[in-house]
Amino acid sequence: MNRVFLSLVLVIALTGCSRPDNFAECIVEDMQGVQNQQVFGAIYKSCRTKFPKALSEIEKGSGRGLFSYKNREECVVDNAKDTTFPRAAMSVAVACACLYDEPKWQGQKCS
């Protein structure tokens, strides 16, 4: 019984059941597949309400880690390939750059 429980906990942890911790993660997660201005605006406003400082409080490259994307391009392909509204796709690209580009100096912010 303990093995089943531990396996379930591990699967949940690895699938990333957490909510976004910052504006860039919110954009990447919620902009996928956006096809029009109305949905884009609603998602952007929702993310901005949750994270009022937007990109300015995020350290560049802070999304990098053991189980993350290696670079911006991987993030964009995975998260914006079905996003047909250009501003939504661009927002995903900017958020991916914030999260996965190498910072030029330690502590560099995204904005």
C-alpha cells in the first residue's frame, strides 16, 4: 500500500500540479491555444491581476532547472504551437525568454 501511495505522490510531483508562481509562468500556462483578442485580453488581465509587477519582479533564467526546458525555443514550440493569435504567441515567447534565457549577470530581472 505504501508503494502505491509513494508512486502516486511522485507522479503528481513530476507532472507539475502547482499553479504559476509568477507572471511569466501564468502567461506560458494560460496563453496556449489562444485564437482571438478577447481571450488574449482576459488572460493577460487575469495574469496581471495575480502578478501586478508582471516581468519586473522575475529573475531572468529563473525557470531553468533539472526538469525544465533547456532554452526559450523549446518552451515556445511546446507552448505556442497551437496559438494562432499573434499577440498571444508573442507573449508566450517573451515569457519563455524571461524564464529560460541565460541572464547576463546574477540577479538580472526580465524587464
